[in-house]
Amino acid sequence: MRERDDGVRLDAARLGTALGERATLVQFSSAFCAPCRATRRILGEVARMVPGVVHVEIDAEARLGLVRALDILKTPTVLVLDADGRIVRRAAGQPRTADVIAALGEAV
């Protein structure tokens, strides 16, 4: 997962849902993306394991403005946000569970 995107902050209004109390896993997906389904499962499991963490999935095609603003180039792309909505880590492609948990360590 890539280092933080300094200065970039997402809030509930931009995401369309509330942030997690401790961290938020934001997944950008598209309808016919097979790795997106596996990523949804991985991030959902991690969010259930770690108190105060939520998983938010965003349809990239429906939210093109946000995709462009965040320079999302492929799906799945995962952003790890801290409690204040700052992007702590970013990764394109299907993540490994261990990498997601490690990235959460920086956010919480």
C-alpha cells in the first residue's frame, strides 16, 4: 500500500456515509470487476474483526467526480482513512488481508 496522500481528507458528505469511529476502508469498485468481489469480502471481514472500523464501497462509474478528484485509475482501489478522514494508505488491486491490517495500524 502506498504512503499517505498529504492534505487529502474525505468526510461523510463526500463519501455518502458516516466514517468509522477509528478508521474507514474505502473501496472503489466497478460492476464487472472480479477482484472487486474478493476485495469486498476481505475488507468486510477486516471491518468486522476490528472495532470502530467500517467498510464503504463506492461504485466508481457512478461517482466519476470523486474518482477523478482522488486520481483513482483502476478498480479495485482501496483507501484507508483515519478517524478524521485523512488518507493514510492507498492501494490498487486486490489487497491481502495482512496488508489491510497493517495499514489499519497506521490509521488507529
